[in-house]
Amino acid sequence: MVRNFREEDEGKHVRTSEGDMVGTIESVSGSSAHVRPDEDLSRSTRRRLGWTEEGEETYEIRKSHVEQISDDEIHLKKDF
């Protein structure tokens, strides 16, 4: 089971299970984190993540979406 997000996770890169860069953690609060999407994030990846609203500065991810939290990156589960 993945741990809750911590302050030290802010600034970490978020990647898909395939290794594609999604964005960077802006803020955390227990079991959720807010991600600022990468400028080059494709529309298809945005749709897959459910980030379809244009103009949002950050999008929420929950710890249930996370496969692994390493020292410098957060990896999302394959089914997210």
C-alpha cells in the first residue's frame, strides 16, 4: 500500500506507468495531491487521466491512483 502524500513530495515529477511525464506536484494534503500538468502533456493522456477541463492550473490525484512514490518521482498505476 502506498503511503499518504507528504510535504517533501511537493516538486516531484509525476509519470504514467509507461514513464510519460504528466506534471509536477504543487501541493499535498494527506491522501491527495494537486498536480500542475506538463506543458507538453498530450490531449490523449489528459483524457485518460480525466483532466479534460481546459484552463485548470492543477488537477487532483489520490494515493489510490499511485503505484509508487520514490525519492524524486511519483508513478501512477497502469489503470489510471
